[in-house]
Amino acid sequence: MSAPNDALVDEVRQRYAEAAVKVRAGASNTLILEATEADSCCSPAATTTDSCCGTPAAEVDNAFGAGLYSADETAELPAEALAASLGCGNPLMVAALHPGEKVLDLGSGGGIDVLLSARRVGPSGYAYGVDMTDEMLDLARANAAKAQAENVEFLKGTIEDVPLPDATVDVVISNCVINLSVDKPKVLSEMFRVLVPGGRIGISDVVAEDHLTPSDRAERGSYVGCIAGALSRTEYLEGLAAAGFADAEVEFTHEAAPGMHSAIIRATKPDA
Ligand SMILES: C[S@@+](CC[C@H](N)C(=O)[O-])C[C@H]1O[C@@H](n2cnc3c(N)ncnc32)[C@H](O)[C@@H]1O
């Protein structure tokens, strides 16, 4: 990895370390949004539209973070897991998990999607989270303990080099993280590697319309704010095909900034 990329990775790690520390200190999600800079990923600031998903604070509850989950889903989760939710979608809705399945969440943050997955797959299933930020891992592990979740494990690592063996999981999920990667082809090939044949992905991410150049995307928001690093729809589809996936689709769900959308990404690993 080149030095400029190292600096970008450090910036991402620092941004999410700060968010995790604030949650552990007892701040509500609203306080985090107000306290951090305008472009905290997928957590819009109170007064600007230049944030990750570019929406004013009035819409925060419905469009970002914990507001994307139903009351049924969140009822039994620790408050800190909800407060730390920084996603731009609800990958659980996309992945349609079944009892007994093994799930991996890439960039698991405070653990909300891992804990919800663990409930869906039940005691015969298992949910892993991978994150590179120690402070987020500490928060996720504390949330798992509070939720008394036994079928979960949070692993330190990067989504470009997932610390799991080949063909370990039935489903890979991720929520507003792949846009932050400095090596997206590697992330897509890692997803393919850790899935069993016939396995699937259910991803939420920010995706650009095809006509936007990389500099157009950067004009619409920062890298750590989940905008500048977003793939276009065609780049996503071509990347998934190059990694070996079949039946790939990218469906825009809501506009985050002009020409930039929160999106659902689905694909399957063909049976061997
Ligand atoms: C926008 S937050 C999303 C967290 C979580 N998915 C959610 O929905 O709340 C991004 C998370 O991904 C992690 N992350 C970003 N880039 C990563 C990478 N290359 N490898 C591992 N973790 C990464 C950050 O530490 C942070 O916890």
C-alpha cells in the first residue's frame, strides 16, 4: 500500500475511533453528529448538506444510523449499539438471513448488524464482525456482552485481508464501509474467498451514478465522509463480476448527494 493510502487509512481509523470513544463516553447519536465534523460517515451534521449522505438533521432519524432499523429489530439491543450505528442502509433487510447460517459483517463498527444477525441466525448460527479500529472493536465487544450474545465474535483486521479461512461463511454483509476502502478489488475478492459456494452478499453502501467522475464525487463530499471513495454502479457491477460473483445487482434506495445514492448490492458466489 502506498504512503498516501496509508494516510487515508489512518484518517478513516481516527475518525471512527473518535466516534466510538464518544459513544462509550455516553454521548447520544445526536450528540455525536453535533460534536464531530460535518462529514462523519453516514451521519449527517446538523446544519450542512455536505455530510456523508448529505441530508439535513431533520431526516437523520429516518435515513441514517439507528433510524434505518425497525423498532422490533432494535428493541433488545444495547443503547450504545444503536448510538454507534453509522450505516447508510439495513443490510439485514437485504441479506434475508436464515437460522443456522454463518454471517460476516465487514467494518462492523459498534456491532449493530452483527448483533441483529446473531439473533436472526439463532444459536445454531454464528455472526462475525471485522473492523480495523480498536476503539470500535472494544465498543462492539462491550455491546455483545450487554446483549448476552454468545454466537458472535469481533475480529481485528482489515476488509482487504479478512482474518478468516476460505469458505467460512454463508453470507457477507456490510453497511457503508466498502466506499472507505483504498483497495476495493481486494475487498470484493476477499468477500468471494470467505463465502461458501452458493453463498451471497447483502451490502449497503454509497454508490455514484455512472456519469460522475472521481473528481465529481470528491466535489460532493469527503473520503472519510463516505462520498469521495464511492464506486459507480458500473464499477461495482464490473468489480463483482471480476471477483467471480454472479447475479450482481445494485439498487439505489435514496439520494445522499447529487448523483450519489445509498444503495443495496446483492450477488452470489456460484456453486462450485
Ligand atoms: C461508517 S462506519 C460503519 C460501521 C457499521 N457498519 C455501522 O453500520 O454502524 C465504518 C466502519 O468501518 C471500519 N473500517 C473502515 N475501513 C475499514 C477497513 N479497510 N478495514 C476494516 N474496517 C474498516 C471503521 O473502523 C468503522 O468502524
